Amino acid sequence: MYRRPYDQLMASVAYPRRKVRLMGFLPGVTTPGGMTHQSIEDISVMRSIPNMTILETGDATEVESICEAADSIDGPVWCRVLRGSVPRLFDTPIKVGEMRELSAGDDVLVVTAGITTEEAMRARSALKNAGLSIRHLHLHTIKPFDAKALLDHVGSVRHGVITLENHVTEGGIGSLVAETMADAGVGKRLIRLGLKDTYAHGGSRSYLMRYYGLDALALVRGVEDLVGESFGIDENDLDSARVEDVHSLVKAEAL
């Protein structure tokens, strides 16, 4: 949706600020279709286009509310939308421009979006049991971005920041957080977890998230790296993923 018609998106949609809503389903590794179907760099592309708003859904409530949220924007909107087996994590709809604070803590700030938010939620209790206090932010609005709010959260943690994203680490939320911290002269350490200059191959979402280090266990290992301590946490210590019945067994994306 953004690779082939890029020139039209730039010249005919973004430049004149047309109210076009681009609904991109199955972002990143949520599709088993391999490189041609996996939008792993779309955030970096869309962030660089002037006038473009970027929204991303992380649960069923946000999927239900993203059309209304997108329609409130006076200009083009790029939406990363989940489908198939989507958990319900939140009670309130998307509020454009805001970020969700899912847990308060003063040791490490974790910033996630989309499917990685549930992975961070799976890891939080294990990290808490290990004596670590996690502050967790979920981004459904990636552009425009509330830099001041993020910096307030960064200033409230002791060790630093970890981002986890269903996207390459270049140009996504990891880069967004890095740019914000650098512009403000914040000297705390940042670890960016995501696809590392690679294309993903075909496979189930859970397999790909484990293989490419996008899941809860990868986040735990990142936290250990950040604080310089091993907590001995393994898969059995993590909370279970929340899976609801899929809408269809016909499409591979719904498995």
C-alpha cells in the first residue's frame, strides 16, 4: 500500500493534505506471507512524509476505535491495523496524540506499540518478582508524538529506556525515542529491540517474534543487559499470551 504508490502518496495525498485514511492490515511479522507481505519499514517511510499522521493498534479496543480516531484528523493518516486473533487489553478507545501509561515504575522505562505491547505486559510480572520496577508506555499515536510527555517519563527512571517494536529498529519507535532523547540532551542509555537490518521470513507470528527477538523473553534479556544483572527468568516465568477466538480459520492470518 505504500511501496508501489509512494509517489502518489507523496504528491497526491500528503502534499495537498487530503483526508485519505490508509488502513494497512497485518503489519510486520503478523503475517506469515514473507518479505513481499511484511511491512517492516512502513513507519520509517511514513514518518518522513510531511503532513502524515501514523496510528497503530495494539488490541481489539483500538481496532474498534481506529476508524473514528483516523477520521478526526484533518489530513492523511497511515494506520497499522491488527486482524485475526487480537486480544483485548484496554477499556478505552484511541485518543489521538496521547500515550497509554500501563504501569508506573522507577527502574526501567519500556516503550512499545502494536503486538509488542502484550509481550511487554507478559514480562512485567516476572520482572517485578525479580525486584525490578517497570514503567511501561504504549504508543497508538506514533506521529504526531508527545515528546515532552516521553521526556518526563524518561526522567523518572533510574537505569534507562528499552523500546520493543514490530518493525526494523531504524526509523521506527526506537529511532523516535532516540531522536527525542538526543534533542533534549538526555544521557541515559537506550536499547532498541526490533528487526535488526534484516527481512523476516515466512512463519507463524509467535515463531517469528521469538526468532527475531521481538517477544517477552527478548525484552527480559534486554532489561538484563540494561541493568547489568541476570534474573534467571525463562519462558515458564512469563504470563500467558491472551488469545481470543479468531474470526475465521480460512485465512492463514487468522491462525
